[in-house]
Amino acid sequence: MLLLILFIAYLIGGIALGVPIAIALLFCSVATGLHMGGTATSPQIISAQLMRGTDSVSMMALPFFVLAGELMNRGGLTTRLIRFANIFVGRVRGGLGYVAILACLLFASLVGSAVASTAALGAILIPMMAKAGHNRAKAAGLVASANLVSPIMPPSVPMIVYGVAAGVSIKSLFMGGIAPAIYLTLIMCVVWFIVSRKENIRSTVERPKPAEALKIFLDGMWALLLPVIVLVGLRGGIFTATEAGVVAVVYALIVGVFIYRELKIPEIFSGLIAGAKMSAVVMFLAATAQVAGYFMTISGLPAIVIGILNPLVERPTLLMIVLMIVVVIVGLAMDVVPTILILTPIVIPVLEAANIDLVYFGIVFVLANVLGLTSPPVGPVLNVACATGKVKMGDILLPVLPYFIAQCALVILLAIFPQLIIVPMHWFGG
């Protein structure tokens, strides 16, 4: 128990000092190892664990999907998706809000990052909604909350990270993420329906002519074919998740360079640099998390957690609810990927003892994690929405609250009724 207390104290202390989480993980692992003595802190052991953290074929999918998202984001995708969504829902009352929600879902199937999606869509949608008469803070809150679908809809970076950490099929995680992404979008529509009625603003979007609507539709379809190709290929066993990432990059290049003709050489290079930076951050986190996992294992931390949660093992539904509440609380102060990497090796023994499907848990786990993206004090998506929408953090918190409550309710609902995920996942081929 002393080692557990020391491990947590060193980790929290490092984070509180502003040390990057990856470095804090490495520091708390080595410091705990020094208390254990022996060969625990041998440089050979630590370097071997660092290598194990990234030595995975499945992890290779991550940089490819990140790069594909960066290329699509730079290739003229954003405005085309917004215009595509406009055709279907732009004319209804509060239509721009529904356009934002649908555009976030479509963008999520290409980018997989809530922060990147909020930056790209928020810069266009928030001023557009404000110009139409919507409250700017409410528009920013809507765009921030709707973009939480990005880490859930495949291809999802957090799903890849969890799949590698838990040793489960990334293909199954991708297929299982489709239904919760749709649930999340529907919940956003319901809440926006209530919120927009209070503003009483009618749509100012003009109906495009048939020829123009057809052109917008075809332009958008080129982008939307990418997730279709990836999911059909995975479901049919045509390629693995890693190979799907390569296919996504090639397709993004073809569409951006030859079809949309907006992806120039400078944009390709900037996409490569941005993709490399993001991939390096996640890879280094995975490497240091493996070291932390090793020290947690030899210090007996999983056994301690099992002992604490043992009364709930016979009641898996209650166990899921308790774990999700813990994850949401942790997510208030920590980003998604570090939380997944730290908590996954701790809770897996408990899940196995309770006979909870690891793929199903991973999907709900990722969803609970991403709620922290729109909650203070960290809330990276909130910060991006405030910057792109030019609103203060204090002004956006109240507009975000109804969406956050509804999303928390969805997490609890999925924890109580696993078939809401498992049945669609099997239907999609997971």
C-alpha cells in the first residue's frame, strides 16, 4: 500500500508542477522503483519497457490515420462538408445548429481528433451562427460539445491507443464506435432542439438550386467515401487497421491533390510535420505508460485495485457505473490519451474477473474519457472553441452544461445496457 501511495503522490506531484505527463509517468515509475530497491530501476529494464510500449503493429495505424486527417483537413474538406450538411438540415428552424452537429459527425469520420475538428469547424460555424442571430457563446458551446463525436467515430486515435494497451481488436473497436457516435449526435440534436426554441431564430439559409445542390452533394461524397472505404475494407477483411491507415493516406492525397485541387506541396509538408508531432507525442506517452504499467504490476497495484473493487465483481453493471464515474472525474484534470494509458492496465484484471467484454468496455471507457475535453479546468476543446469563437471561458461554461449532462446520461445508459453497443457492433462485423 505504501508503494501505491508513493506512486500516486509522485505522479500527481509531477503533474501539479507542470511537468509533461509522459515525463511525470517516467519520473513516478523510476522513483517508485528506487523505493523498491533491487534491479527494478536497471537501465536495461526501463529501456526494454520503453521499447515495448511502442513495439506494436497495431500502433503503426495511429500515425497513418493522424496524417490522413491532417491532409483531409488541409485539402478543402471543411467548407465542402458544411455545405453538404446544409443541403439536408440547413432550412429547418435552428438549422445552422443542426448543420454544425451533422458537420461534426461527418468530419469525425475523417479526422478523429476533437481538438482539430473544433479548430477547423469552429472557425467557420461559430461566426456563421453568430451572424444569423444566435448567441455567440451558445454557438461555441454547441460546436465544442458536438465535436466530442470525433474521438468516438472511427477512425479514432483513442480507440487505437486503448486497443494496443488492452490487447483487443482495433477493428472491433472501430465497428463498435459507430453506434455510440450516432447516439451522441442524436442527443446533441435533442438538446439543441430545446435550446434553439428559446432563441426563436428562424433559418436564414437559402435553398440551393437543384444543379448547385447536386454539385455540393458530389463534392461532399468524395470526402465521405474515405470512411466507407476504411470500414468496408475492415469489415470484409480486405486489410488490417494498419493497412487501412495507409489506404486512408493515399486516398486523402488523391482527393486533395487531383479532385479538390487545394492540397499543394506546402500543405502536404505542413500536414506531415503536424502528423509527426502528434504521433510522436502519443507514441512517447505509450512508451512511458508501459514503464508505469510495469512498475504498477510489480508493486502489486492491480491486486490492490481488485481487492478494493472485489465486492462489485459479482455485479458488473454497478462496477461499470462506478468505473465510468471515476473516469469522468479523472478526465476533468487529465487528457484522454494519458488517462487511457494509465487506467487501462489497472482495470483490466477487474474487468476480466467480472467477465466484462473488453471491447465493449473500451468503447464506453473512451466515451467517458472524452467528456473531460469540454469540462474545466483542462477542457482543451473548450479552449479551442473559445479561441475560434472569440468568447471568454466563463461565458461558454453554462451553454455547454446541458450537453455535458446529456452526454453523461448517455455514458450511464450504455453502462447499464451493453447491448446498445454489442448488437450494432456485431452487425457491423466487430
